[in-house]
Amino acid sequence: MKRVLVKSVHGAFGYVMEHYYPFGMAAEAAEQGALTDTYAVISIQDSHTGGFGVQFTENQFCKGVLTLLFDDIVTEVEGAVLFDDEMADEIIRFIDRHTASVDTLLVHCYAGQSRSRAVGAFAVEMLGGDNRIYFSEGSPNQYIYDVLESAWVRWQLSKI
């Protein structure tokens, strides 16, 4: 995996569509700069609306999709879903499974500012990179980041 991209749902859709071309137009699309990198998507959607009405699917460029429904909260709220250890474990397994098989990890939530920024910062750290920019240029959901950090420690200890 060469990079982690954090986007809003609209930005994620735009990124995916940059890979699209009509049947029989691959050469023309390549000339016009269509993207050809492979990617995996972590799609974070709101539970209270049942998602955004957008579902990513695997194709020649998209090699994996993990869709999670949880809300941008830091404590239990009636009618909302709080990020938990099970979701953190799913994210870690998904990143680990796709590290060598894709060029890009695309992470999105509704606005691309809190939930996806926390997951993106964690993914960069998990992959051995410097994630400080995620904290200096935005406001990741610290609760989500901390749950992922704890899950990562447990995951690493289980590998010993």
C-alpha cells in the first residue's frame, strides 16, 4: 500500500469515478489520465440513516470493501451506534489483508473530517508512517483513534 486517502462520501465517489471508463474506451481513458491504481475502501456510514445510499463494490480496481455503520459520537447515545472493539478489529484485519495487494487505501465518512480522519491516521501509523498531519490539519475523532490503538496493541500481542 503506497498511500492512504481520507475523503468525504462525495470525494470518495469522485475518486472511484476517476477509474471509470465506458466499455471499449480503455485506451482513450488512459490518454485522458484515468486512474489505474488498485484500491480498497473503508466506507464509514451513519447508522441512524442506515447508510448514505452509496455502496462500493469490488471490480478490476477496487480489491476490497469494508462498510461499517457507526456514528460520530464519543459516548453512548440512544439511537446511535458507538464505535467498538469489534469494528476496530475488522479495520485492522482489513488493512492487514490488503496491505500488499492494493496501491491505495480509501477511507471515507460523510464529511471526511472526524471518523475517517481517525481511521486514516491509524492506518498510516499501522503501516509504519507518520500520521501527525492528520492531527495538525484536522480533528480526528479521538475516541475512535484510541479504540483502534488499543485494538492494535491487542492484535500485535496476539501475534507473539
